[in-house]
Amino acid sequence: METEENLRSTRIVFGVHCLKIRHKGMYVSYEPDPDPAVYNELFDSGSYWCAQTQTSFGPDGQPVRPDICQGGRTCCAL
């Protein structure tokens, strides 16, 4: 069962990003390297989807990405 407690991600910040945004890293148990140069990618190659639509587009027809799935979006659930 998906709950806020078990779907943690360094890429998704609760209270900033929509609670419906998902990416495959949320379903893998791992410890990120504390060195940002090792852990952080130079570009975001992750795939994101909306838990409501189960697609890479939100209910408003716009793409699902952390930079746009935030409070100003009409379908966003903070």
C-alpha cells in the first residue's frame, strides 16, 4: 500500500511537489551517497508519472515533472 511514509524520494519534496507524482526510485530501498557529486546526476533522466492518471500526463493534460507538478497547478494535491 502506498503511503506518504514509505514513498520517500530525494527528488520529491512533500509540501512542495504534488503528492500524486511518482518515479521508480520511490519503490527501491537504498541509501543515497552523502557526496552530492556522486549521488546527483548532471541531468534528470528519471521517468515520472501521475498516481491519479497512471500516465506521464496529469489530469490537466500537462506532463508530469517535479519542476511543474507544484502548488500552482490546478490538479496539484499538496
